Amino acid sequence: MAGANRQAADRRKLGLLIANSDYSRPENKLGDTVKIVEQLGNVLRAIDFDVTIKCNLTKQEMVMTINEFMRKIRDGDIV
């Protein structure tokens, strides 16, 4: 069992958090989304995640960010 714990400890931990709150229509705006995502990022960092946070992206930027993040992922990573 110690070997299994050691293997888990050696795995990379990666996280991608995207917060969009700055929508053009007032009824779609979300209040504290960016703040909440930053807090969640801090929690994940506290348990050794390498966290990428992006805020208020366009659809194209979001797709590019997700694709870029996916290219970083390797077998065995915790995502």
C-alpha cells in the first residue's frame, strides 16, 4: 500500500478554472464569480494543484484556453 501512496504523491495535479461574469446583458451578469474562482484556486493550490485561472474570456479565448490546458495533460495526471 505504501507504493500506491507514493505513486499518487508523485502525480501532477492540474486545475483549470474559468470565471465569466462580465456579460453584456445586465440580467446575465454574475456578481462574485471571479472572487469565488480565485478562492477556489487558493484551496486547490493548498493541496498542491498547479492552477490556471482565466476570467471573462470570449468564446474563442475559452476554446483556446481549454485546448492549451488539454495539451499539458499527461497520463497519470490528476485533473
